[in-house]
Amino acid sequence: MDRTKSKNTSRIFKPRAMRIFSSALKKKLVEEIEFKRLTIRDVVNLYQVSSNSVYCWLRNYSTIHSTGTKMVVESDSKETRIDKLLERISELERAFGKKQLEVEYLNKVIEICSDELGYDVKKKSTTMQSSGTE
């Protein structure tokens, strides 16, 4: 037991010398992380820095990982969403076309009725409706 104590006490704590990394190097490393050429773990191991330091660099120098930026993850890709919207537009155009045909048909029926009866059915129906509601 004395041996283990002596081994532990024989180790002398040597603080690592303070190193200062230039902002150019930090920006370069952040860029490497952003383009997935390096991972955070790679930077920690290669430069003997803490992962907290690397995350600080990301927060300060990154264009993607800046604070206040929210990442939105969508289940549908933009392409499938656009395809769905285009399909919906074509459905609405078909429905609009049908309604337009109905309106033209009814206008033609009113025109034919007006010719057959000898008076304007459209004007007569609007006056009858307005007088009946009062």
C-alpha cells in the first residue's frame, strides 16, 4: 500500500504553458469543422485544447453555428413540398375551370330564357329578390 501512495505522490503536477491561438488559425479550424474536413474531437486531439474552447471558437467565428440561430429540421424536403404545392395548384385550377364553365352555362341559359320570354330574366330576378326581402 505504501508503494501506491508513493507512486501517486511522486507525480508532480506540471501546468501546461498558456498558449494563444491566432484568430486566423481559429477561423481556419472552424471552417474545417464546418466543411466536415475535421471533427471537434480531431481539433481537440491535434491541438491539445479543450472541447469547450473549440465550441467557443465555433460560437465566435462560425457562420453556421452562431448563437441565436435556429436550425429547422423538416421531414419533407423542399422538392417534395414544392411537388405537393404544384399538385394542389393544378387541382384548384381544375376546380376553378369547372366553376367557370358552370357560370358560363348558367349565363347562356339566362340569355336564352330572356330571348324566349321577351324580357331580361336576370334583371327581373334581382328585382324580385330585393323586393321580397324588404
